[in-house]
Amino acid sequence: MADNTAEKTASSASTATTNPVAGVDIKGTVDKVLSTIEREREREVISRRYGLYGRRETLEQIGELLGITRERVRQLEKGILIRLKLAAERGADQGQENALDLTEIEKQLIRHLHELGRVARVSDLTSKLEDGKVDPLSKSRIAFLAELSPNLSLVEENDDYHQAVGIREHGDEKHIKTQVTDIVKTIKENKEPLTIEQLHNKLDLQHPDHVRALASLSKQLASLRDSWGLVKWPTVNPKNIRDKIYVILAENGKPMHFSDIANAIKDSDFKRKNVTTQAIHNELIKDKRFVLIGRGIYALDEWGYQKGTVSDIITEVLKTNKEPMHRDDIVKAVLKKRHVKETTILLNLQSKPQFKRVRKATYALAE
């Protein structure tokens, strides 16, 4: 015969934290909800399916434990939830029989959800309620109570969405997912990251905080310094040293010495940012996105800088222009592509055989 998880585990767990939230006992509330379920087997199904006293279990695992089919477990779960939700709805009206009063915990959850942008991942909501602490049991219990609460919407986790809770008057699960999908679509169409303010301007949503909250529900999105993009984009989700170098250079907007790049990474809020200057230099050399334009100075290839010697750049400038150029114009053109001294450019013009002076201070490519 199956052990009584809802009772045995509950008694052992009661010696641990009771998770009081602003005067509301999360665990105690869950215990009271389960106590309204008369049959032991039904309590087992709910407590194990929602991970209220341990890890969440599958229909198959529970069926094997209780000696019933997977389908029978699913039927029991569905029927129990319907009864509990009806009881919670009656609990909102004082004096009703067979009522389940979740008004106080619901009130606290809604208050925190307003602060978080009307909707929030269960992990973020748990952190808010537990002063920064997040553990699997607390997350499971809060999600379970949100599932029952008449004024809350629970968003189930899948490959695209994190488990979340929203205020029902602002949308049910389907509506929340549709809003998240619209944000993802907007970012994809833009083809580069957007700030929350930019997203807010493009979407029909009331407040930037609500946009941020919705964006955080998507497993397809990532953010860096409140700039949002697809998870695969290194500008918002740098996964290796090269990606972090790219972000630093892109944010700086101009060439940097490799030692300055290393220091910028160490001072950043990246994860795993303890890298050596030599490692940074090695990665700069390997990646085609980075161009050496001076002594130890690198730029992004997309900025228009070119690899090669100074004479190579002069040659390219003269080829592009297709006619002789004044030395001052050549210097300006080369400096847009390489970070070198003007005297270096002039020395190359005067000493390299591939260039010839055709008139005063004017040069062309030699035949």
C-alpha cells in the first residue's frame, strides 16, 4: 500500500520553514487545501503531481505507485482540481458551505504581481515573497495555490514559456502567451535587440514594466542591461569570451586596446568574467569579427575597418577612388579604416613603389 505522502511528508516538513508571507503561511495554506480532500488516494495524486512535499511526479510514476493506470491518475487529478477551484470561488463569498478561502494569499500574490508588472515567473514571484530565497517546494506550492485562485492565471511551463503567474483581470493563460508571442515576433522582425522603451513604443501594451514582465516569460528571449533579443544573439546572451569581446566593443562604439577590453569585461556584469588579458588577445586574433587596426588596437569588422598593412589600405583607397588623390584626402580615408599615425601613412606614400606622385601632394597607383 502506498505511503501517505500528504500526511507523513507534511509532518516532517512542518519542522522546517513554514514560509510565512506577510502574515500568510504558504505551507499552512497548502496543508489546509489538502485537508479538504477526503480520500487519501486523491490527496496522494495532487501532492505528488504538484510536488507539494517533494519532487513533482509523472502520471506514470503515480499510477505505478497507486496501482492504477496513467489515464485514471489524469482523471482523478482533473476531477479534484475542478472541485478545489469551485470551492475557492465559493470562498470569495463569505458564508458559503464547502468553501475554500484563499482570499488572503491571493491578495498578497496580486500585490506583488502589481509590483512585478502584472505577471511574473514563479521563480521571481517566489523570490519576492521569500526575501530573495527560491526553493523548489516554495515554487511548487505557490504555483499550486495560483492554479486554484479565481483571480490569478497560471502559465504552465513548456519549451517556449517559463512557468508564471498573472493577474486574471489582465488576461488568462492563452492571452498572456499571445502577448509574449507578439513580443518575440517584434524582436525577430527588428533583427536586432530592442530596449524595453522601444518595445513599448511598438506594442499595444499599457506600461513598460508590463512589457518587461511578459518578455521575461519567454525562453526564446534573453536580455543584457535591459536590451532584449533572441537567446542565440551574442549581444544579449554572450556565451563565450569572443561574444563578450563583441559586446564590449559594440557598446564602446570605437576601437579599443586589448588590455582595455580585458578590463572592461572584468568590470562588467557578465557571468564568468574572470579572464586573462592574454586570453582576450588570443580570441581577438582568432575571430574574423575583430580587426587589428593599430598596435594592440582592435575594431569590429562591421564598422568598415580592413585588415592588412597600411600600404594595402592606401592601395584599396586609390583603387576605389579610380583617380589620383591629394595626400590629405588619402590620410582621411585611411584613418577611417586603420588606427595609425598620419606620419605612417605619409611615409608609405613616399617610400612604397606601388605609389607615385603625379603632381604636388597628389598620388596615384603606379602602373
